[in-house]
Amino acid sequence: MERGRDSEALVRQDQVPAVVSRAPGGPGAGHGPGGPLRQPGLLDGEALKRAFTERARALGFDAIRVARPDSIPLAPERLKAWLEAGCHGSMDWMADTAERRADPRSLWPEVRSVILLGLNYGPRENPLAELARRDRGYISVYARNRDYHDVIKGKLKEAAGFLAARASSDVKVFVDTAPVMEKPLAEAAGLGWQGKHTVVVSRDFGNWLFLGAIFTTADLPADEPERDHCGSCRRCLDICPTGAFPAPYRLDARRCISYLTIEHKGHIPEELRPGIGNRIFGCDDCLAVCPWNKFAQAGREARLVQREDLTALPLEELARLDDPAFRTRFSGTPVKRTGRDRFVRNVLIAIGNSGEAGLAGEAERLLDDASPLVRAMAVWALSRLLPIEDVASHAEGRQERESDADVRAEWRRALASAAEAAGSS
């Protein structure tokens, strides 16, 4: 899922001008009577593709495939329908860049080949076992080390520079942040197929691939597209705790835990909070249950290997993070971009779902936090962990003084829910 930044700035930032541009004017560079002359040492066609693939693999990429820029003709209508249904939630930049997103040639008319590269980040163990530890916070596998954008971008730039130099072509690189539909393009290039959970599935690496793209003016032989191998399997759909898949191959981001805990800036709808469990940044459920993961391998890139200090984090510690401590703890990781307030919001939801009355003190301490996001979820967590009389005691005075309408509404719901629970017991 892309970062919510200005799309125009993203494209400029993530486009890398050719290290060696098209052959400049001079001896041997022009078009003589016999047509264009190639410079010594330059490659094209299959030879160029083989040389590039070898170089990309040496840089650590695990899968390299090529698609034509016109290889996803169905994407524009599918994207339009998805956006019109509002399934993108508050990610307005997706609608703002829809026209450029739907066709690579809209983003760069000169592109002749699109190279899709995959970097394996497979975990060594099934991460879902951590969900049973309700007093610990779950961070998605992809976020347990360096920000993958930074890791892949450097590798892509080096690979693109090699291509530009060996073909005298122009190149541009993209890593998730620009309006490029990497997943349909990856399927068209034969790197994998979009599963029923909309994630690219590889027969060699399962669900654990980061994707990057290089657009180039070089004319490279395209690979055959990959066909769908999901069959009748529904594991990824059925495991979703919040029902984010209204139909196979269709994701409603508004119900997706990854969207809610990472992209969503406001209060998370009450009816979805219990399903979040102890997931405090992202979710891997639909990825981890895919049977194609039996072919997956542990990732090789050291900067993406899981850090132990980002695994099964104690909720008690996380709830106590102020802004400087949050920034220090998650420096260089994808977690940092949510900001402290949204992150602690997520932690409080996990505390409310923990069933651990011993964690109620952490929620109580945050009832007077400066952030309305945090205060509201502190109220909700307390209402899940404490008896009605204790909730009412904490509400006394605070409810009247509260300046934020959403937090006041949270107090009203909490008191009503606690009273209803007490009456039914």
C-alpha cells in the first residue's frame, strides 16, 4: 500500500534519469545511410535481458520479469470500479492519480518495456503464532527491519544504471510510492499472479515478495503472463478477521487491518476493533495462510531480516512511549511513519482486546493524553477491561471536561456498553 504523499513529488523523486542516456551526437551516434549504428559494447534484445537479469540477481533480486507497457488493458476499468465503490477509504491520492496509474504510458509515454523485480522477504517461521500472545503487539513481517522502500530503491537505481549504460537507454525506477500498478504488471510479466486476496503470489516465493519496477526505453523481450493457480482455495478470504474481502479478488481497504492500523488517520470504527486483536501495525493473516507458501524461502537481504526487538513487543512498554521515545525505537523502520499517536491508538485497541486486567493501568494513564485519538481508545480499552463502576469512576469529571466530541461519544458508548454487560451478567 502506497505512502500517502503528494503524488507528483513522488514521481519526480522516484524517477532516476538514465545514467547513460540515448547515444549523444558525434561519430558513430547518428543515423547514416545504413540506419542507426550501435556503440561498441552495447547490447539489445535477449542479450541485454540476460545481462540485466544476471546483474539484478547479483544485487539481490530474486525474481526478474518483463512486461509490455500495454499488457494490462483491463486495469483501468477495474481500478475505476474499485474507486467508485469507495474501497480506497481515505487514500485520496489513489483517486487523484487514477488516470496515470491505469496505464504505464500515461506516466511516461516513451516507455517500451516494464521490468518487474521481486525481492523475497519470507519469514523463517509462521508469524501467526504470535497472535496468541495477547499481551504482546504484532507488527507485520514486512516492517520488522529497515524500510523496504529505502532498501529496494538503492538496488533498483544500481540495476537501472547498469541497464542504461549497456543499452544507451533511458530508465526510471519506481518503488510502491508512485502511481504504478505493480501487481497487475507483475502478473502480466509472469512474476506471479494476483491471488484472491489481491496480493501477488509466486510459485517460488509464495506471498512474500516486495515489488519494484524499472521503466525503460529499451525494447526487451517480454515474458509470458502467469495464470491464476488459486483454484477453489478460500483460505485467505476466510481468515480475514474484519471481513475485508467482499468477493474474491476484491479488497475493501476500509475494513482491512493493514489500512486501519497504518493508513487510516482517524478513529477506527468500533465494530472493527475486536477483530484487530493484538495487531498494532499491519496484518499478515491472508498472506501467511496461503498454501503456496510451502515453496517460500527465508529472505536473504540482511537489512530486511526480522529484528527480534520488533517481534512480539510488550504492550505495556509500547503504551508508555512518548513521541521522542517512539521515534527512537522505530527509527528507520516503516512503523515510524504512522506517528506516535496513531501507533498508541493501535496499542490501546490491542490492550482492550487482551483480556488482561493488569493492563488497564496503562489505559487509565492515557485517559488524559494530549491526543484525542489516544484518549478515545484509552476509554474503549478501559471499558473492555474494568467493571462498570470503575469505568463510571474514571468518567466522572473527565466526560464533562472533554473538549473533543469523538472522545465524549466514546465515553457515552463505553458507559452504555459496560452497563449493558453488567445487566446481562
